[in-house]
Amino acid sequence: MKKILYLFLSVTLLFLYSCIRSEDTSVEVTNPTPISVKKGSVSGKVFAQNGIKPIGGALVFTFDDQNKLFHTYSDPQGNFSLETPAGNRKIHIQTGDGSNFRTVFNVTVQNKEDITVPANVTKLTQVATMAYVKGSYDEIEDIVIGLGYTITEIDYNDLKNMNTIAAYDVIFLNCGSRTMGNSGTSTPNSDTVIYDNLATFVTNGGSLYASDWDIAYLIGGESHTTACNTAGGFIPDLLLCSTSTGSSTTYTNCTVSNVNLANALGFSTLDIQYDLGSWQKIISYDAAFWEILVQHNNEALMMRTNKFQSASSPAVPVGTSVNSGFITICHDDNGTPVTLTIDQAALQAHLGHGDTVGTCSGVSTSGNIYYTTFHNHAAGNIGNTGPILEYVILNL
């Protein structure tokens, strides 16, 4: 009888112990309730300074308290909706790398709140100082002014003064400006100072736009370029060749080959009218140096680079960005690099989690060079090249 009682008590205790362990185990494996991140959204429409022209492809971004990036892009009609962490946030809008055109405004976002901001705070502000050299066939300044921005006229001889051009962030070289500057009688050697100055300007962060015949500033020639490997210019001959062999024609079904440009414009094909009897055709180029933005079949029509560097150029402060209180960085967004221009005061926090100073591609100190075979001369029907040239202006 004692053995039976002992066995019963042993089984009972074992059962009770198992229940206790089972209860303990169930507590141990219970998943904690996830912490809800409080977010809202900020919506609006990006405009040029004139308050009329919507800007597509603008980067809109903010950060949370741990410098995590939240970002989106405006659509071709300028509309955006940015998911935003709750709290007091600084909203940035920029085109290009943000060093020339940007806007910053403050907003307080409540959890699950959708805020629509007025157009007067989302206008893209000009930070850059811009200049142009007047041309015979091109008036890019008309597009700049039409967008509500300011631009200063300089002349051919001003390009010979490094102190003059170093005051600007962007310089536009209109087609035919060399003809106007030298009455068409210049020789390549006489432009040596200009070539050296433009090389120094771009090496130190200045950006250039040149159209059609003014490719001669880049690769040499007189008022235009008639053959490959022409004397002059500051871009090595192996990187680009163009000759003035284009004739009056219309290229149909040209392709906008750059995805970001196509998304900003809202179209990826267009017709381009070349109505002048002679224009510069791009014969060859180094694909590792140039990015092609618009092309017709395999012929490049518009290109850009931010990879130019001249080892012999001196270090010269260029433009206004050096003393603006902002700095351009390459931000690591979960393994995806994004070029941003932020408040200089926030730099150390960003460097602390792996961001770097400079753009995410190319040489950090180099400016952009854009070259277009087409332009906006008054006699031409520029059609959809108009929005493309607006994009160029805002992304230099």
C-alpha cells in the first residue's frame, strides 16, 4: 500500500511540475508587441520660381531623429507625397545635387496626419549665380528668365579673366558666341587662356552648358569644329569628336535614354527639328566619360559628364556654394547611394553613420558639363526640346 501511495504522489508531482514548466515555457516564447512608428505625410507641388512651371523629377526628402532618409520624387506635373516621420521636420526639395537649386521649409507632422503645403513654400529657389555668353543662334537665357530665375550676361573676353568667371556657379555658352566674340577670325591658339580657365572652372566645381557650334570651347576649332582632333579646347580629343556636318532635317522618334530625365519629363520619345543648314554632329565619344541623355538611333544628341578633372589646374574657389552653409554628401540609404545637399551643421552626424562628402558618382570636386546639339534659337520650332532644356538648367 505504501508503494502504491508513493507511486501516486510521484506521478502527481511530476504532472504538476510539467504544468509549471509548460506555463513557464509559454511565457518565454511569447512575442513582444511591436512598437508602432508614428508617421504622416507631406504633399504638395514643386514649381519653378515663376510659380507657374511645375518641376518634375525634383527630389523631396527629410530625415527622422536617427538620420534615416525618407524621400520621393515629384512627377512630371510637379506633384509629390512624402511619407514623413511624426514630429518637427525639415523638408528639403532639390534638383541636380542640390547645390544650385533647392528649397527648405519646416513642418510639424502628427501621427497619421496628411499635410498639404501651399505652393509658396515649394517653389524651387535659385542658389547658384549664373552667367551666359550671348550667341548668334541660341538664347538659353530666355528659358532661364522665363522660369523666374536671374542670369548675368558676360562676354567672350570675360572668359579670359579667371576672377570673373570664378564668381559664377554655372556658365551657359550659347551657340555662335565665339563668332560674336571674335568676328569669326579667332585661331585655336588665341583661346588658350579661355581653355585653361574653363578647365579650372569645371575642375573646381563650376558647371558648363554648351550648345551646337560652341562645342569648340570644349574640343577646339574656330567658330565651330570642322574635323576630329582639332587644335584647342580643354577636353582630350580621345573623349569626344564632333564635326559641323549636320544638315537641315527633322529627327523623328528620338529617345530620351536617361531614365531620370524621362520620368521628370513624362515622355521618352520626341521629334527634334534641325532647321539650320549646318550643325554639329557627334561623331565619337568615350562612353565611360560621357552619359548620353538623348539620342537618335545610335547617334548621341545630348550628353553630360561630371568626370572632368585637370591635374594642372590650380585650386580656385568657384561660385557661391563654398560659403552657403550647405554641403553636398553621398548618403547611404540602406545600401543605395543618394546625393543630397544638407545643412553643414548636420554633416558630422551623417559622417558618423557612413555618409561621405561629395556626390555619389564621378569626382566630388568636378562640376557638370552638358552639351546639346540642339538649342532654342528664335527661328526654330523647339517643341519638346524646351522641357529638356529646362531640365538641363535646373540640373547643372
